[in-house]
Amino acid sequence: MAETVQYYLEQMVPELEDLERKEIFTKEEIKSIVKKRTNFEYALKRRPAQIIDFLKYIEYEMNLDLLKKKRKNRLGIKGRVTISDYSIKRRIYHIFDRAIIKFAGDVKLWVQYIEYAKNEGDHKMLSKIFGSVLQLHPTNPMFWIMASKYEYEINTNIMSARVFLQRGLRLNHDSHQLWHQYFKLELIYVEKIKARRKILGISNNKDDESNDESNDESNVERKDSQNFIEITADDDFLKTKKLELKGLDNLPNLDDDNLLLRGELAKVVYSNAIKAIPNDLSFRKEFIDVCQELSDTNTIQEEIYESILKDFENSPEALSYVAERHVANISDVQSVEFVHAIKNSIDEFQKCIEKLPNDETWYLFSKFLLKYSRMVSEPNLIAFLNKKLLKTYKTASESNLASSQMYLDWINWILEKEESNSNDTIKMKGLLTKATDTWPNSSKLWEKRINITISLNDNEGENDSIDELYKLALKLNPTSLILWDSYISWIFKKFKNGDLKDFELEKLLLNSLSKISSLSRNNRRNDDDDRPNEVKDQIITSYLRWAVEKGGLDNARKVYKSLFNKTLPTLKFYKDCIEIEQEYLEKESISTISDSKSHLIWLYEQACGFKETPSDLWLDFIQFYLNNNEITEASNIYWKAMKNIKDPESFEAKYRQMMYQYNNQKK
């Protein structure tokens, strides 16, 4: 190891002598450079090797190179190139190469290597790097795309850019990124040719292409297209995967119809892409997004929309997406163009509903109308959209094709209106009842119904009807966190208003806890709101906080000890108890501090008995002992934690930091 380090240091001698001769660095600075590099070289040789050592070394050399350039400019040093002018850059490349040998699988390291070479403008080195990384990571689309972009954007070589993407697709034929990048490349190339022809004053029409410049331009386009055909025709991947570029084998003279300028190559790429990935709507949507980034792509967009209609004729999402295309590209919703466009979209939506009359299609139509009714400001257009929207809601509801989300949108839409009267209130109650009758397991609809009923009954004091609604809603949705959270808030509101006494509130909380604890797996529902453990924790937390407010710490201890025997405690339960004990620990007298400590130790030990106990809780336990200067106990907890937590390295680092701060405080 020492011999290797000495060899590398000896290679630096001519460079350092040159830097000293040019007076860019002083003797003391050169000694510091040698010392730094020696330390880095030894660090690179340690076992096992650490990538962070390589990166620190590279960062140091980059900063040194930057300092050298600044000093050289300040001193006005010019003349022939000497070894010190390129040695640091060469060393950085060498360090990268050494790092790559040991960490060839590190993608971030390769990206840093490529970015450095790009910033230095070293094209030969970039070609070498891309060749190596594509051999080692042929299934990573990112590197094929980076190589293609480099060839097109830096080297302005469209053919090489295409070859990289074609080879990438040979190995990653189902890569969305590669197909989209290939499609975008062809569109960008066409846009560039059109811009160039416009600058040169060359018409895109056949009749005007008679001068020499025009012929030369057409020859370039023809050559590009023929090369494209030649490359893809010989590609085994396109044969074995049945992705041949059909339609280009007999491509006519480009002067005839300017097929290249019409984006025929991009259309061929899209055609092959949907053969490789046939049943992915989001994949096709991204082709539209690419088209919208560029100009003059309407024809290609229409062909993509037609293919979506053809291949996804039974998908409400696809039909909705195509129907919205009329307004998708119009930014000014106040324009006359937008009015015609939205009418076209509405007509197409109605055809979709006739073709596929299900709840999702109706919901997507209502969502479309609701979205644009909120965006426009012209009164007549607002009235038109609102009328259409109301009709859509009613028709879907009468046909029993209104989804739960559609009912929620409908209710919120009504609430947004400023004007309301008694008839509206009656209609709202009827709508809410029908919504929950149609979707009894929608906790959001029940919550909406209850909240609106509470707001309507605030002046009437009809608490009994609200209690019945909660009882029915929780019977149908017994593990809904949304409804239980709302119910707990409701009973505490009644308690604060004097409608419930202490023992009545406590009885309701215990009954609620008993119900949620006794639920069997057969009562569970498979949805995002089915969270019985979180419901249980929510009830317990509310119960404990109320107990503290009512009778202080003694009452809280009495409650959590009784709950410990009545229900299976969770980690959240113990954390709440610890938090309460900690709050009162600072307020207590010396005579009762030992009692609080014993309770806290017991609670921490119980909480740390869970497999999923987070490292922060272990650290809190250690900190508790350190605050009481009990080093031995803190050390015991540390060793116990190291055996149980999932990320011991991160935990140990935090522990060392904690001990460092503790020792400094002791000093």
C-alpha cells in the first residue's frame, strides 16, 4: 500500500515544481497540497474502500483546479501549455476511473463522471465514458438518453443520437422513457429543419424547391431518412421483437410530399412504441405531452388520439381524455375559441356516455364541467355550464350511476353557491340522505351529511338526531378513522356545552374503545379509511387528555393503568403516557420526583418492547438517564437498542453526538 501511494506522489513532482516556478502556489501551500493528497491516497487504500473517500478527493482536486485558474488569471500568466495546466484535470479523471473500478454499480458516480467531462468539454473522454457505462448498465434507460442527447445537442449528430436510442430499445423495449425520448428527438429534428429552411427562405412546397440551396436541403433530409431506414432495417431487435419500421421501406423521394417535414419518422416511432407497449393509456398520454411542447404537431396529435379511441374504446378514462382534447391547448378561457372548443368537448362527452353509460363516465363528465365552470368568468357561459352540470348530476343520480365522489362534488358545488333558502335546505337534506343510502360505506359522505346536519341544526338543538346519525354511520363503517374522529369531536363539543356530564362522557369513551377493540377481521373493509388501530389510538389519546384536564396526573395514571388491563396497549399509547409524565416531571416537588421517574422508566421499558419502536424513542430513554446522571443505565439501554433497531449505524451516530454534547455540558 505504501509503495503505491509513494508512486502516485512521485508522479506529482513535475506538476508541483511547475506550479512553484510559475509562483501560482507558495512552498508552504505546496507542502499542504502534498500532505492533503497523501492523506487522501492512504484513505483510498483502506479496507473496505469507501466511495465517500473518492468523492472527497475529487472535490478537493476540483477546488484546487478552480483556485489555480483564478490565480493564473489574476497574475496574468500566459504562454505555452505546461504540465500544471492539465495535470489536475488528468488526476481527477484518474480518481474517477479508480472509483469506477471499485464501484461500477453506483449510478450516481457515473452521472457525476459524465457531468464533469461535459463541463470540461472533453468530447473524447465523454465518448469513452458513455461506451463504458453502457456496457455496464445496458438496462438503465437514463444512460442511453444521456448519450443520445449528447450526440444531438453537443455533437449535432442526429444519426448517432438515433443509433443510441435504437440500441437502448433493443435491450429495453418496454422503457417508456426511451420511446418518448426517441419520439421527441424526431419532432425536435423536424422543428430544427423547418426553422433552418425558414431562415434560408426555402419554401416547404414542392413547386418552390428549384434553386440549388433547396436541392441541397432536400438532399440532407433525404440522406437522413435513408440512413434512418438503413440503420433500423439491419437491426435484429426490430425483427425479433416485431417492431420493424413499416411504411419507410419504400419511402418516396422527400421532394414529392416532404414526408420528413410532416413528421413521418415520429409517427413510425409512435407506431412501434404502441406495439411494444400496447395497453398503457398513460404511456400514450405522454406522447401528447411531448407534442404539446413543440410547434406544428396537430396532425400527429390527432393520429395519437385516434389510436387511443381505437384501442381503448371501453375505457372511460380514455374516452374522457380524448373528449377534453378540444380545450386542452387553449389557455385563454375567456376567448371565443374556447367557447366553441368546450361545446365540442361537451358534445363528444355526451357521445361517450351513450357509448359507455357507467358511473365512471358520468363522473368524468361532471368533473370536466365542474372544473371549467369554476374557471370561466363570463356570466352566460357560467350559466350554461352550471345548467349542464346540474342536469348531469340529476340524470346520473336518477339512473343510479352517480359515484360517491360525484355526490361529494355535487354537495360541495351546492354549498359554494351564495344564494340559499329553505327549499334549498330541504333539497340538500334529501340529497344527503339519498347519497348515504346509495353509498352506505362511504365514510366521507356520512361525515359530510353529519356536518351539514349539525350546521343546519345549530339553532334548533336537535342533538338526538345527530347522535342517531353517528350511531348509524359507525354501524355501517365501524373502523372509519374519519367518522370516529368526527364523533369524538362531537361528544367533546357536547361536553363543553354542558349537554354531557363527566361520567356520561367517560362512559361514551369507554364504550367506543370497547367497540373498536372487539372488532374481528370479518368486520374489516379493504379501503384507505379502514384503520382500527389508529381509531383506537385516537380514542385513547382523547381519553387521557381529558383525564389530565379533569384530575391532573394522578387521574391520568389511574386511567392509563386501567386501560392497560382493559385493552391491548399500542406503541402510541405508551408514547402518550410518557408525554404526560414528562410534562408533569418539571412541575413536581422533590418528594414526588422519584415516583415520576419510576413511572417513566416503566413506560419507556414497555414502549421499547415493540419490534417497531423507532430509534428516537430509544434515544429519548437514554437521554432520560443522562439527564439524571445515570451513565451505567444509559449505556445498558444503548446496547439493548443496538440489538433491536433496524438501522444501528444511524442510531450509533446520533448516540455519539448525544454523548459528545453530554460530556461538553459536564465540563
